[in-house]
Amino acid sequence: MLRRDVLAGMATLGLTTAIGNRNSFAADEASIPKIAGPDLNTTPPTFRAPAGSVDTHTHIFGPAAVYPFSPTRPYSPPDASLEMFRKLHADIGVERAVIVNATVHGFDNRVVTDAIAQSDGKYRGVANVNNAMTDAELLALDKAGIRACRFAFVKRLGGVGDMKVFRTLVDRVAAIGWHVDVYLEAGTIREFTPILKALPVTYVVDHMGTISAAKGLDDPEFKALLELQASDDKCWMKITGLERASAGGAPFHDSVPFAKQLIDNAPDRVLWGTDWPHPNVKIMPNDGTLVDLIPLYAPDAAVQRKLLVTNPERLFKFAPVG
């Protein structure tokens, strides 16, 4: 895909998580695909996360009776409630979290802000925003614990929309001290590099840039991702989605070398997360298995602490521990 092809599609595909093109998805509820829920039998991990560890990429879905799903959502998940969320983190030994509002809740961020309000300072959030929101509404989200907003440039979630609106939103959230989270379509790193480098704010690339382990470490897209990470101090990377990148399946060891190179490339600008409850994955992972990958791609205890504790504290403005 050439950059001109990306730009040509912007006006029609709709950057739904930012602009509010609510007609991008089917309005008929019966036609919305249902997805599987998470593996609830979490294997106790062997690796013990350091005190104050933060899962920086996780979601809460519903319960739909309390937090209704958007009628124009791209998929229908089973409920993955705050209670299930808390149990997952107790099972894997993680104390803090960043809740990323997913497209299923549209621009209603209450599922995130209500959880933050009950967390005694242990949660932060990433919101879905659009240009119809007032400055007062954005400031209210900031006060509620939101520290970033997310833009999903992924076709199945709506694709790429009007980049002028995207840039306007970026400028608005920059004014209140947020960063932006970007979820890119596989194979578009090189096309998005100049767009990302031109941003006036810190940006976080989701799921290791949606790389494919099957293409190997010499894949030009992965090389471009490493170059972007190394050359732009505003670029942070989420070490998430190893199960999405894997070609070999569980325990996803073929994704480990990619995670390790990204961590070694910029250890002060990497974050870790589970992506629980793992929407739209081909192979549902066990979260205990994912935790046990951490010492494989970050074997040094000092680097583990950066990845899991001090880096997320700095970016999401958590109170430091210890």
C-alpha cells in the first residue's frame, strides 16, 4: 500500500474512533459479528512481576446492561466486566492498569472513567474522542483519569478518516497534556512514518506496529518500525499482541525476538500490556502464558522494571511506587 493510497481512502473509510463516522459499520445488530471471550482459566505465571507493575493495554466490555454497546460497533463481544478484569490482574500478579476504551463503546467513555473512579489511583485510561466534544468535556475526561486518546487506523475498525480532523484533535488533546495511541494496519508503518514524526505530541504504537513474525526480523516493515522508534523520541512502543504477531501459535515464542529488539532499541520508551480480553484474535491466549514471555524478551531485572513500572508511571502520570 502506497502512501497516496492511504490518503486517497481517508475521506471514505472514516476514522471512527476519532471523528465519529457512525455510519461506517452496519446498523443492523443481527449483522454484527460476535467474537469469543477470554480464557478464564488463567494459568498461574512462573514470572513474578515487580511491585507496582502496570498492564498498559487492556479493555473492559460492559456489562452491556449498564454500559450499552454502540449500535454501530464493528463486533459484539461477550461481557468482560470490571470484576473479571480485577480477577485477571490478581491471577497474574499485576497491581495497576491502563484501560483502553474499545470501539464497541463508541464515544461513551464511562466504562473506563467509572472503573478509574473505583481504583484508588491504580487505573488510568485511554479514551475515544471526536471533534464534537467540547474542550470542557475533554477536560472532564482528564480530571477523571484519562491520559490519552486512541486512533485506530485499521480497516475492520473503520479505517482511515479525514486527517485534518485527526490533526485538529491531536492539537486539542496536546493542549491538555495527553499523548495519542495509534493502532496501525499491518504493512503501513512506512506510509505513516512522516505523519507520526510530524505530530506535536508523544505517540504510542499499539501491538508492536502489527508486525508479522512470519516475515522475519529482516522484514522491511519491521526495520522501518525500529528506525522510527530509534529516530523519534516522541515514539513509544507497546509490547503487546505477541499472539497476534505469531505464526506458530501458543506459547508464541516466534514473536519474542521482535519484542526483544524493540525493547533493546529504546528501553526507556516501551510499555507492556495483556490486551485482555483479546478481541478479534485468531488464537485466544492464556494470560499466564503471556506473562511468562516477559523474561524471555526482557531478561534483565532493571529493564523489566522500566517496561512494567517506571515507564508507564512516567507516561500515564501514576504516583511512583517504592
